[in-house]
Amino acid sequence: MAAQHPPAASLGTATEPHQGITSRLRRRHLVAAVSLCLVALALFEGYRAWTIVGDVSEGRELLRAGEARMDAHRLDADAQDLSAARADFASAGDRFARADGAISGDPAAAIVRRVPWIGDQVEASHTLTNIGQDASAIGVAGVDAIAAFQSVRDDGDQSLPELTPELIASVDPYIVEAQASLAQIDATRDEVSSGALVPPLRSAMAELDERRARLHEMFANYGVARDFAPEFLGFDGPRTYLVLAHNNSEMLPTGGLVSVVGTLVLEQGKLQELEFQDAVQMGDDWMLRDDHTYIEPPAPLKQYLLKDHSWNLTTSNWSPDFPEAAREAARFYSLEGGARADEVDGVIAVNVTTLERLLGVTGPVEIPEFDVLVNEDNAFALTSEHTRVPFRPAGDRKEFAALLADEVLQRVLHPQAGMWSPLVETVQRLGDEKDLMLYSFDSEQQALIQQMGWAGGLAAPEESSDYLMVVDASINSTKLNWIVGHEAAIEVKLADNGTAMTTVTLDYDNPFSEWAHGRDPYIIDKLMLGGQYGGYVRLLTPAGSNIVSVTDGHDEIGLEEISEERGLASFGRFFAMQADDRARLTFTYETPPVVVQDGDTWTYTLRLQRQSGWEFDSVSLDVDPPAGMRQTATVVDGQAAEAGLAGAIDIDLSQDRVVTVTFEG
């Protein structure tokens, strides 16, 4: 029987599976090959990205080096410092340009940028190379600005205020150039997300953001000072300022008793006149001229300090809001017969701390008429001594203040080599900490002072935020604030409705005997009245706050005053403290809602304002949320708090602070 063969069609069908397998294998091999090529390309470009990151990191280190050189001496940098810093910035620019060229000139970079994650690193590196070049340009402009400043400074023997227009004209072009570079950095930075970057790039972006903020603040401060200084210094006509010399060993709300008052006249940056008067004697003379003159003091001043005496210049600063206190001082200066009352354009407030800090820069000052050498360590003691007992030989407070102020001011106006940067930094610090405050009767100038942060005004809280200021006043006519210590502990308990139950505990310590040991008994008696301290303390809180209790640490003692101060609630209470004793006052009050709620996230913001002239030994803050919520962040003035996320944190209240705490539930 003959063999039967299947039809041709059947043979073709039988071989199809083998051909399909072969075809699929070929496709897989092709896909695998392409994938391997892409991986190889990605790895190669990844390596190139790391090389670029190396250039970026090197450029960043050079920027840091240049900045460190400039920070070391700033306005006092010598030619070698400036040359080295310029070289650092220029080299940094070269590194960033090289990295930029490596990325921009690579045809494969466009492909790799499409690869997840690796592309993010390449893109971020490219962005940093552009930013780095702009940052290097800012550094070079900064060097040029300082060189221009020094060129004007060293040309002639004019004082710093007299040189102001020339200094501005010489520095301004470089500042404008640097600001343009910063604007370009801002635009470039906004295009990049830091979310998925490798640690070196993420760190670089974080550092960049921090430095951008500092540069913006620096340029803003320069702009305000540039607009403010010429008019303040009398380049648009003579300017007369009332100078209030507060003695902060005898505290009153804006820095101390006004023991000495002066007038300062500036024209074309030159000091035309500086005269001081004994403010106490000025008030006494006023009363003698017209014994029927009487101005009703604020109630606590009348009850505890002035009694039947008229309110006057020495105690004019009962308001903790310096603009209001400045206006009152000018009013009393006029009422009491001030020689330049009709010419006053503004008010300058200083205290003994101001003098101490300036002496720390200028060095000791010899006052031969009083046979003393005044330095930053003994300025408080000598000033208190010579302004307390004017009837003693060489004790005329007007003369002592005038001699000391004139010598310190001359040194400030004509700084020696090496003093320029410390002097500028010290003056800035004095303004920030309210040991130097300014007020102008010109509204535009006053707006600039507020932008500088030197106005010393009360700042009412924004809606749904908290506020606290503790205001102390010595109303027993002693200098005990020189030695009395005080601490504050603030506990905030947030309720479900966003209100806060706040407890503020104030502890005072009077180490009188320790201080008095070995000192002149006459001074002890005249300055300290045997250590008897009488204080009046006010808490300023958000409008609508309600007092719950006031205790002395043991018993309920209640309030003596509930009032309003510039849109804030004010709670006042007197307390007494004997020598070598301690005192405690505890205020508990409830605020209106002070929390911003966004779903399950709560944000609590507390603005703490400092009283000029007297620092707390310590301030602690503890914020507790409602049950079931946890704290996720604590930020003080934009910086994460060091103490972590739970429990009390220590607050440095050497200047005003803003604390923000967030919770999630």
C-alpha cells in the first residue's frame, strides 16, 4: 500500500509554530539588545551626571570660600582679601560654566533627561550650573562694591555720614548688577523640584534657598537705608532730633527713665550741634515757673510713683509703643520749654546698653573731668552713679552725659581701621534689639524706619494668630533693674475650637546683698533705697482675651488694670519685692481663636515682642494641642527649633520673635 502524504497545505500549517517561536525570539533579542543599549547609555550618562555633579560641588565650595573671605573682614577687607575672594568667585564661575557646557553640548543628554530619576538629576545639575554662574557673578559684584566703598571712604577725612551720597553713588551700580543676577537665580530655581534628587543635589538646593533668602534680606535692607539716610542726615535741609537717653537700670516701658534729654542737629551729614540737659531738672524748673501746671499721669504712674506730681518728660514713655512715647516726649519737651521744640523733626532713643555696645567697638573713653575711664563693662555703673547724684562734686549729670556722648559719637563718626564692619554690625544689632529706636514726624521717613525694624512699635497680631509682650516698669525710683533678674515660662493649651488657655509665669530675683558687698554705702543708699523693689508689670495679649486668674505663686491676687493698648488687651499688676527676695506672678488668660485650620492640619503662630532695655534671663514656651493631635514642626523666625517636636523650647528674646507650631490630628 502506497504511503499517503498530507496535502501541501497541511505541511505548511505544521511548520508555522516553529517559525512563530523563532520570530518571537528574534524580537525578544532585539528588545533585550535595545534595552541593554539604553541601560548602557543611561549608565554612561549617569556617570557623566556624577562628573557634572562633581564640578557643581567644586564650584559650590569655591563660592563658600569666597564668601568666607568676605565675611571675615567685610568692609575692612584689604586688597589681598578682595583679590583672593574675587579669584574664588571667578573660579567658581568657571567650574559651573564647564559643567554647563558638558550638559548642553551632549547630544545624548536630551535622551537621558527622559529617563526617570536619572533625568531629574541631570536636569537639576544643569539648573545648578546656571544658578552657580549667576551666584559667582553676585560674588564678584560684591567684591567690586566693597572696593568702591573703600575708595570713597579712604579719600579725605570726612565722617561716614558726610560721605553718604558718594558712598551710595559708588556702590549702587554693583548692587543693581547683583540684584539682576539674583532675579535670574529666582526664575531658574522656580523651575526645579527638590523632591527626587540625590542627596548632594538636594543639599545644594537647600543651601541655595537659604542663601537666596539672606541675599533678598540684605538687598532689601540696603534699599531702605539708601532711601532713608540722605534725608535723615540732613542732605535735604537741616534736621533736628530730640535724643532721649533712657536709664535702663530704672525701667520704664520703652527702655528706662528719661534721665537726660538732648538735641542733635545734622546738616549735609555734619554734626552741627549736640546738647544735653538734665531731664529731671528740666521738669523741676518747669514746675517752678508755673506751680499751677499739672498733667494727669496714667493711673499706675500716679498711684505708685508720681503721686501728686505732674506727668513729665522723664516718665513720658509709659506706652510701650515707641512712636506714641516719642510723640509724648516731644510734647513734654515743648511744654517744659525746650529750646528747639519748634524745630524737632524726629526722636532718637538710646539707653546704657547702646553705650556699652558702642564702647565695645570704639574702645574705652577717658573722661578726665570725672577722673574715670569708661568701658563697656563699667558704663552702666558709672552712668548710674553720675546721673543719680547731681549735687556731688563732678556729678552734674548733664556734663557727664555730654562729655561721654560727644567722645563716643566722634569715634563712631570717624571709625579707625578695622572698626567699620564691627560698627555697622553693632548699629544693626542695636536697632534689631530696640536699644536704638527712631521716630520721624515725616510719614514717609517713618514708613522707612518701620521697614528697617527700628520703629519700636507694637505689632498687633494678624487674624487667627497669637501675641504676647511682657512690659515691666520700676515705680519705686531705684536703679534695681541693674541687678534684678527675671524669667518667663509660657504654657499654651489649645482647645478644640482653636482658642488658647495661656499661663505666663514671671519669676523675679533680687540679689541685693550680693551686689552691695564691698560697694560705697552712699551709692547703695542713693541708687537702691536699701533694695526695696516696686514693679508694675503688664501683659499685652490679643484683643478679646479674657483674664482667668492672677496669682503670686500661691494665692489669687487679681488685676489692678484691664485696658487697651493699640488694639491689644492689657492686663496690669503691681508687685513688691524686698532685698534678697524672690517674687512670682502667674497670669492665666483665654484668647480668641488663634489657630489656622486646614483640614487635619493646625498652624499656631505666636509673636513675642521684646521690651527695650531689659533682657529676660530665660524664656521658655510650651504649646500643647488638643487630645489626639501630634506636633509636626516648630519654627522660630523661619528656622526649625533645636529642641525637637515636643515639650518646652527655649526662646532667645533678645529681639522680637515669631514662633510657628504645626499639628496634625
